[in-house]
Amino acid sequence: MKGKLSGGGKRLCVSRMLHNAKKRAITLILTITIAISLASHAAAEGSYRDWKQSDPRWGSVVLSSQTMKKVGCLATTVAILAVHAGLVSEADFDPGVFAESMKQAGGFSGDDDLVWEAIPAAVPGLTAENPRARLEGSEAEKLAMLGGYLDRGYLVAVAVRNGGHWVALRSVKDGRAVMMDPGSAATDLFAKYPAAGVTRAALLRAEAPKRAAQRPRATLPSLPSLLAAEQCAALENAFGLLRGAAELVWRIVRWVLACGRQA
């Protein structure tokens, strides 16, 4: 036979409810916090080696008449090489910053071609010593030429598809040319691009990083120029959901506390 709870029983029941509600609230808060942390970590985890010209952070930046997303493979490649050489840090430098600095220095022609002579104005310490080095012969011969350029201390941008696209050369080892491609996730140059279309390289020189570190910090573009409209909308939606979740947690806590006081 069921009877009414005594005063002590009611207090115990309310206490358990309060304890369970607090545990749920804390769990929800921790879940939200962990989700935010993981999202931030994932955003910061990307390396300069993975920079793509189509990245929404800078893909909409206009060079002369067209955007980075459409024609910015060479600008992205040079930005990759600048970080690879240690002249700049990806903490405050990226292809968008490079493109904006080049624009200020007249670094793009009316046809959106990169003006090699303007590079030192955007990245002090980085110069194009020979932007039109020919690559001739078989795939093995071209591989040997690229390896020789690296051995001589050059930073190498490679034109593929008969000059229709550019990639940054990372290393030549084990019979492979390893690239950092602003247009794809591939890393094996000749496996991705036929050797017949790899006919030119741009050879760049970098000063010692400690000398170039004295350069004035490049002015970062405004947020609208870095973020595509759809990315801004996605961020706003995400923060809206987080605000809603936080408000819900607070209402639950207030309700539980109110129940405890009434008991």
C-alpha cells in the first residue's frame, strides 16, 4: 500500500531531482564547450601546406579583375613558399594577406598575371631570381632538374598543364617530386600532372628569416574580404544555436532551484 511521503521523504526526492538536474545541466554545458573547442581546434589545425586558392577566407579577394578562387593558384603558391622558407608566419600571413599586399605594390597586371618584381614589397626577403627556368627532357630528367634547384637553395614554383596552373615544390625524394598544390589534395607532382605539361619553373630566393623578421607587419584585410557570405551566415547560425542552448540550460537551472525553494 502506497502512502504519502513524509516531509523528510519529500526533501530527499527534491534533493535527488536537484542533483540529477544539475548533472544534466553540467553535462550539457561541457558538451557545448567541448564542441566549440573541437571546432576551433579543427579550424586552427590546417597547415600552410594545405592552403587552397578556393579557401573562402580569401577565395573572393580580387587580384586585378578576377578572384583568387579563379586565378589565384600562383599567388597562393608564392604565399606557401614564403611560409615554407620561414620568412613569414601563418599566424598572421596567408594568401589573402599576400594578395592584398601585392595589390598595394602593383603586383598584378590587368590580366591578373603576377608581377614577379613586386614580390619583395609584399614579402621582404623573398625575390624571384629566375621566374622562367625551362624544364626539358623526360620525366626523370625534369625530376633531376627540380631536385638540383632545391639542392642549390631555391624555392621552386612549378608550372603544370603547360602553364595553366602552378604548384609549390616541397621536396624531391625516393624518385618523387612532392608538391603543395593550391588546387588539389594530391602531393605527387608527376602522378597528378603529366610530365609533358611540366615545362617551366620559377626559382625564388629567400633571405635568412631573422633578417626578414624585421619587416612591418602586413595589414590584414577586413573580415568581409576574408570570409565568404555563406561562411559568415554559417557562423552566425552556429552561435545562434549555442546561445539558444545556453539559455535553455539557464532556464532549467532556475526552474530546479525554484522547485527546491518551494519544497
